[in-house]
Amino acid sequence: MSKKNILIAPLNWGLGHATRCIPIITALENQGFNPIVASDGVALEMLKKEFPHLQMLELPSYEIEYAKNGNNFKWKMIKNTPRMIEAILSERKTVKRWIKEYDISGIISDNRLGVYSKKVKSVFITHQLNVLTGNTTWITSKLHQFIIKKYDECWVPDIAETPNLTGKLGHLDNPHFKIKYIGPLSRLHKKVLPKKYDLMVILSGPEPQRGMLEEKLAKDLLEFKGEVVFIKGKVEKEQVVEQKANITFYNFMATEELEQTFNESELVLCRSGYTTVMDLAQLGKKAFFIPTPGQYEQEYLAKKLKKEGLVPYKKQEKFKIAHLLEVPLYRGLQSFETKITWSSLFNLFEGKGELRSDTKLTFYINFLIVSFDNMFHNR
């Protein structure tokens, strides 16, 4: 009996969406499915290194860029919306063709809005049922929820009860679509290893903000008293290692080496992206956050976790190495010890999809373009 082909497609927004799909891809293989991976940019390159034996397909790029000034983040995204919509419509056509060409039996989309089909069972993965964008949160959240509703299921990598990791990002009072809280996702495992590094720095996310923080920390950390490992989050063809004073720089690390480095490090300095939060919880690590300037989701998570006494944070322009001394005053993130029952989740793909209408989705995509365009020009 031939294995069913499942298309799994993470968004290329830094490395977070791709890395949290790694345990899903592994579980699909273990459960007797054949994963076909689709993405673009650094996310696709990273997954090629993790799964060289799997078929990899390229999707159109959303061309996501951050503004150099965090205050302009939302307006930069709004300005780029027409290009994003064009990519979403293009990937919908591409996926429709792939379903026939590769005999796709199911779809798992991690925040790629055009990767779904009305002909096969389709799942949407997100931790953002509410999309925070300041005074436009109401419209971005409603539009996102409407698109999610088109899928057969929405998998949220968190727990339904309180306390949880996502707070209002991943929880709705009255959801109008099928949500499954599958528990936090991490490709890493906790191990008891001798300490090698006093501080681990790990970066990710689109440019130019990733590079701006790298430049700042590379200078500031020369003041740090202790051994530092600095992972830039730049996925390139070959791994490059450089030693400068007390800092060992890596352009990137694959999962096995990254897992060991996390476990060998006493403290982690990083962005407050949700995938990083899940990794830190899985490993029970103490950390310090520097949220990406202007990214409401990361700012919300950093504030939430500080308020709960778990992890301190500082804005990028205000961060100083001395702030790391605050970390012992916080409890650090701890695992929820959730166990994902993959066989139950994947039962969805044993049936056939029911035809779903695309008419309203097309209307809302057009509405989104017009609304964002009006907000930008009326700024």
C-alpha cells in the first residue's frame, strides 16, 4: 500500500515557522505518511538541510521585510500587502496544480494563507488567532479568522487552559471554527550536560532588523564576562565558525548541534518569537528577550512573560549588557509536559475533503487589499 502524500508548507518569516514544523514532518514519517515540504527562502533552505531525503518544492515569496525604524513596522507591512496578496493568489494556483501532479492527500499550512484546497483535508497552524497590529487589530484579527475558517481544522501549538504561553494571541472567547490545541511544538529535547557557555545568543527574523541586532550585540558583548556562543540565524550553504575574543560566532546550526548548545548554555539572549518561547519552555531555560521593534506579537509575548515573573525583556534601543543581571530575579520558562497524540491528529487525512466555496474568500482578499490601501493613504 502506497503512503499518502501530505503537503506541509511553513511561512518564510525568519526560521520559526519552519523549525516548529520539524516535529510535525518527523511525526508524519513515523506515522507512515510521505511529507512533501514547500516553502521559500531561508525557511526552505533550512528544511532541505534537516530533511535531505524529502521532496522539496518552492512557493512564491511573500517578500516580508521589516522597517529599519520599528515605529514604521505596520506601515511597511501595509505597503507590502499587494505583493503579499499576489503571492497568496499565486500559491493557491500552484497548490491546485500540485494536488494533481503529486497526488496530495492532505495539506498542513503554517500561516501560508494560500496553501489550502477545497478538494483535500486542509489544516492551518497558527498561534495567532488574534493578530495584534495596534489600532487595526480588529480588522487583521477578523480577516485572519475568516481565512482560518476555510480550513477543516486549526491547530494551535499551545494549551487551551490557563496558564498558557500565548495568552490572548491564541485564545478566543467564542470561536466559529474548529480549533485543536495540540500543545507547544519544539524540535529540541532537554538534556543534562556540563556547562560550556555562560551565554547563548540566537537570532532570527527577516532583515534588516536581524542584522541590526547582530551588529549591536557583537559590539556590546565584548563587555560580557564569560564565554559566549553567538548564532546569527543566517542559513547559508556552509557552516562558518569564527572566534573573536570571548565570543564564538556561528552563521547557523542544524537541530542536533543547536539542541546540544542550548543544553550547554546557562542563559539565552534572543527575540521573543513564539517558536523560541516554545523551545525555551521545552528546555526549561532562563532567558532575556529583545523583541523585534514594532512587531506587536513579540512585544505582547515579552510583556506577558515578564508580568508573569518568567522572563525579563528590554526594547532593542535600550538594551545594555548589564540588564542580563536581572535574569536571576525571574523563574524562567517551564515545560507544560504535554504529549501530542499524532495518530489522532493525522486521522483527519484518512478521509476525503468536502468541497468548500472560495467565493467569500476571494471577496475578503479584495476587501483586505482595499482596506489596507486606505489605511496607508489616510495615515
